[in-house]
Amino acid sequence: MSGFTLPSAAERFAPPAGWTPLSPAYDPWDPIRSLSRYGRHKLTSVEFTVTHLCNMRCEHCAVGDSLTMTEAPHLPLDTLFRRLDEVEHLETISLTGGEPTFRTETITEVMLPLLKYARSRGIRSQLNSNVTLDFERYELIAPYLDVMHISFNYTEAEHFHQIGFAKSGRHVKHETTRKLYERMVDNASKLAAGGLFVSAESMINYRTYNHIADIHRLIVEMGCKRHEVHPMYPSSFASGLPVISKEQMRSAVETLLDRRDRNVWMLFGTLPFFACSDSEEERGLVRRIMAEPNVTVRNDPDGRNRVNVNMFSGDVYVTDFAAIPSFGNVKDERLDDLFERWQNHPMQRAINCHCPEAGCCGPNLLVGEMYYKGADFLSRRAIP
């Protein structure tokens, strides 16, 4: 691959010189950008499931049901590169699992070629990882990566043990998980110090909503440039978890806004609060978020500007949760064609709304099903 320049030794993991920095003003994963540019949703982002292996079994994991103990062969990379070449408006790729760095073979034979391909085309990349393994794995990846996306829902090693190994099905020693927790914090700190954009995601759920400000403080101490916050919606593997109310979610968001470090970008996603809400309290929260510096709400990319590709079967999904069956396969069809098929699906058409004044593309499928069942979002408008 050619056409890009690696960072200097002093920068280590910084992006190439001249690239637009990721910021609240430039989030290429947000579908509002392509919607505004093209007047309709276009495929600009492709997510790859590169493994079904993981060293953890988090209770909130969206893909826990698909995790395995052995790995099938990957599709030929030439097939995937050809399909990516065909995507007319491609801007970003994401690599997810499982834990993508679990096997070094996956790193060297799959992830690095994909990341180098993206870098050669000027495409931004993200890796979703728990960063609990040896640092050398992440050192291999970091020079070609734009965003290291980690999950962080803990205030101490004990919380990490309770949450991260709740579904392991066997006894895991506290000493073992404590070492993993400390390595995770150390790895994230090293990557951030080396110039990599580290984004830590926290779920607002029954375990975290009362501790979210303390979690934020630790994320800031690790040097993360962004704190990404999503309410947790019980689905698939996590369907049995207790559900907190919208009021508890709203209180947690308000607490974060009150106590956050204003130098760190705070990104909210899949919030169940909209500018078209009948609730003045909810609309007030939306207005506050829109007015706060260094705070954004990302519209959900899944199905709007992004599809997920299973790198073993070639099946294409709306999300890596795979709750909705595959609607095609990269072995047979172009990704742009598959994306257009999804745009005409009744489920997508039912939530395909847009209020430009609020910068909102409407709810994602989980939010719509859980909190707005039967609501006609196509007839709702943002309330001034």
C-alpha cells in the first residue's frame, strides 16, 4: 500500500499530517453529515466483525450470543477489498468482535491489511477493543488507526470483575481480573499518550447510572479524548438485565453535564430524548446538550450510513447485534446495492425521519421499539 505517511517517531500513534482532526465539528461516523450532503442516506461506513472470540463475557455485551471458542476461516481479503472499492462514498470503517486482538493471526492477517487499505484511501478507521491484552498487540495496530474505541463502565477492579465476567460460566479469580483491569487502564493511557485518539464508551444502566461521574473522571485520567455515553437497551445476550427508567437515564446525563471535564469531548448516542418530545423536561435536556460546548449527540449509524459485514460468512446486517436477519451477502452483491435494499425495508422506512433544525435523524430501531412503540416519527417535528 502507498499514498500515506506514517507518523514520526516522536508522535508514534498520531494520524498523518494534514488530516482533519476528529472533533465535535468533524465526526465522519455520524449519518447526519452524509444526509445533509446528499439529501438522503448513503452508505459511507462499513463495519467488519473480524472475530467471535473474546477473553471476557460482559453482562451487557450486545453480541454475546455469537461468541465462540473456535474460529472459522475468514473470507479472502481480495473479496472484501473489491467490495470496499465499489462503495462510492466510503468514509469510515470499523473493526469489531468479539475481541479483535484476541489472536495475533487476526491482527497480522486481517486487521492490519484492512487498516492499511483504509489509510491508503484516506478512510478513517476505528477498532472496538477491551485493550486488556499485552501492549505489543496494540502497538502493531496503532500507527494505522484513527480511533481506539474501548468500553469502560467501572470505578474499580471489583466492578470490572462483576461486569466483565458475569457471563463466563466459570469461576474467574479476582486476582486475574484485577491484573486485566490494571493492564486495560495502562494500555489506554499509553496509547493516548502516544497520540492515538482513544474514545471510551460507557453504558448508562442499572450498575452505572449512579456512578457515571466517577467513571468519567477515570476516563479523563487515562487521557481519553472522548467519552462516549449510551443508554443500555436490553437485547440479545443482555436481554435479561434490569431496565432503568428514562428519568434515571435523564438524571445520569444531567449529572454528567454538570460534572464533566469540559476539555474532553462528550458524545451521547442512542439517547431516547428528542426535540419532538411531548415532555418539556426532555426537550429541555436536548436544548441543553445542543448548547453545551464540546458535547454532541451522534445519530445512530446502523442502517443509516453503515452496514455490518460478517467476515466469515459474508452476511451483511444492519448492526453487529444481528437481531435483524441478514439482508444479503458480499460474495454475491455490491454493498451499495445491499444498502439501498435496506433503505426500502419497512422497518427502516418507519423511522426514516429528519429534523434539520435539531440535527436529528430519528430513533434507532431499539429505541423506537422500547420507548416509542406505535409512534409515527414521520409525522413528528422538532418543537421550537
